[in-house]
Amino acid sequence: MYRFLLTRQWVLLTLLALVLMPTMVELGFWQFHRHQHRVAQNELISRNLKADPLPVTDLTSPGHTVSRADYWRAVTATGTFDSEHEVVVRRRTSEDDKIGVHVLTPLDLRDGGTVLVNRGWVPAAPNQTSYPDVPPAPRGEVTVTGRLKADETTGSSGIRDLAGLPDRQVMLINGEQQEHLLSREVLGGYIEQTAPQTAGGLPEQIPDPDDSSIGAHMAYAVQWWLFVAAVPVGWIILVRREKRDREEAAAKGEPAAEDTEQPAPASA
């Protein structure tokens, strides 16, 4: 009664089911691992934001790559802003998703060395070749508090580093890139300023990263695994329906589908 499972149609259908099941299992684990990564990242963000600030030089140095364990770590830096070498980072959004730029100002440290400080967001200039209106950085010695971030690269950020940009405009926040322009040592990574607050609200300081949302990755993982269970169930339902239809056809004296197939004509 189950000879029909050996027909071409049913063999292909069975093979498709056998391929789909492990694929869906892998997709489920992929989403599950993304969920685990998001949970671990949220824990890291919360821990580092709540930690007492450390001097930035305790966590990074010229040529240093900021480790993932130090991302978003609260740090302080004391020095003098070098407004002459300030640049803006193009195509950045504000908290309410307005397109503008980030203001990147070198801070010459009291004890030597320079660290880049992202002072925040300002609206872009009316045209892409002009330098935007940027409120000046504080004069004299200042102590900046903020979040330590790693240097941006195209690979890590997905942002293409365009060549031929107007003067004092960049696409990425990258200490090594700015070191060539400044002709002095720059600490690896940069500070996302949180204090002191800017006068008049500009530059608009970047808000804390989200450390509460975990997204829908776990729901997607469960969904894929439910699909895995549904495949054999659906296959069994189809087999039983085919068997029933064939039994009904046999009871009426109708030939089964494979019995009606005509043999190929013999060659002359």
C-alpha cells in the first residue's frame, strides 16, 4: 500500500524534508547564539557603565586596540582641547534620527599623549562640501568623562571610508588615521563624552547604549525549531492522505496514478 513512496515525486519530497530539517535546526541555533551574544553584550554594557571611572591611560595607549571587555567603560581624561585639528564625522544620526555629523576633537593630555573625544552630534552643513557650524570646545584645561570605544574600521562598522572628502571631514573615528594628520601619538580608541554637559545642548551628547533590549532572536530560534517538528508531521499527514486517496480509488475500481502511466514508445 505504501509503494507510492518509491515514486519520483515522493522520493523528491522526502529528500526535501530531510534537507530542510537540519537546515532549520542550524538556523535555530544561529538565532540562539545571536540571543546569547546580545545578552552577554547587555551585561557588559551595564557593568562597564556602572563602574567607577578610570583614567583613560589605564585602559589604552598609543597603538593599543581597545579590548571588548573595556567597551563602554567609564573613563576620564584631563587636558586641553586642540580645536585647530577638530574634524567632523559624516553621516551620523541624532537621538531622534536626524542626519548630521559627530564632532571629533583631539584632547592633549596633561601627562602627555592625545586622545580623541567625540563631543557629540550637530546638524550637517547646508551642502556636503561646507564645514558645519560647530560650537567651540571649552578653552583651557578640562576634565572629560565618557565611554571608552574602540577605533572604527570599515569591517567593524560597515561604514565605507570614502576618499577625497572636504577638509576636516572623515567617515570613521580612527586614532591611527588621525595620528597621521596630527603628527603625534594618539591613544587607541576614543572617548564618547558624557560630561561636562555642553552649553546650549550642542553638540548633542550621545545617549547611553541600550542595555535592556534583547530583541526577538530567541523567539526566532524557537520558531525555526517548531518548523523542524512540523516537517515530519506534515510529511506523515501527506502520506496518510495519499494512502487514503489511493484506497478510495481502489475501492471504486480506478487505477492508481502510477498504473496509468504509459510506457515510452520503442525506438524504430
